[in-house]
Amino acid sequence: MGRRMPYAVLLGALALSACDEPLPEAGAPDIDPLNLDIEVGRYGVMIDQGMAARNFLEEKGAAGDPSEEVDGLALERSIHIRALEANLLQAEVCAKDLVPKTLCAAPFTPAWLSEPRAESPTLWQLQARADQLGAFLMPIWGALCEKAKAEGADEVFCAIE
């Protein structure tokens, strides 16, 4: 539950990033940072509870049965989720100074990440998206793996295959 919780936060942040931030109106009251922190904390609780409900419903068989066949929509969904996860990883490791600052300049925000998903993209489009994701993620992953190995992780720590 805890591992998946931030994805909804990241998705919401990406959706909101497309909107202009409001400017304070003349005479508007000051915003209390403590109250704002409490509000944001409540959103975290809502996300945790939403993830718990999703897990519960999946265990009860209320969720649709995912097809074993790999189709365009399933691949698109998988790439989309991995892109959000990559942004989350970047945000977390950059906040903790675990990678060089050059890898923290901007999140991964290709146009397709915020476009409505009405129909299945072609395999060529999906391959291009996967390539974009790889180009964003590889340097972050590489820097993290190098640092982990330098700190004592074994040589196969970041082996993929």
C-alpha cells in the first residue's frame, strides 16, 4: 500500500502543473502553513485509503480480470505508469541529494503523459514513448546504482537480466 500511495499524488501534481497557479487576491487572508500541511496530509490519508480500497477490491475479485494478451492499451497503460513512477523516483532521490543536481532539473513531462487516452497508440508510438522514458530514467538509475555500489552494495545490485 505505501509503495503505491504517491502515484496518485504525482498524477494529480502533473495534472495541476498544466494549470496556471492562482495569484492571491487583494485583501486575501494569509495562508497558514500549518493548516496547509494538515490539508496535504489529509490528501495523503485519502490516497492511502484509496489504495487500500483498491487492494481490497482486487482481492475480492471486484476488479476486472487483466488479459494475459499484451495489447496496445495494456502497453500504453504500463508505459504511462512507469513514467509516473520514474517522476516519483526522481523527485524522491533529488529531494535527498542522492543523484547529481543535473538529473533533477525537470520531471519527465512528454505531451503524451497528459493527453487523454481515447484509443490505443500504434506500436511505433509506444516504442517511441518507451525510448523517451528510457532516456530519462537511465541516467538516474545509473547514478543511483553507482552510488549504491560505492556504498557497499554487491556488484549485481542493479542487474536487470
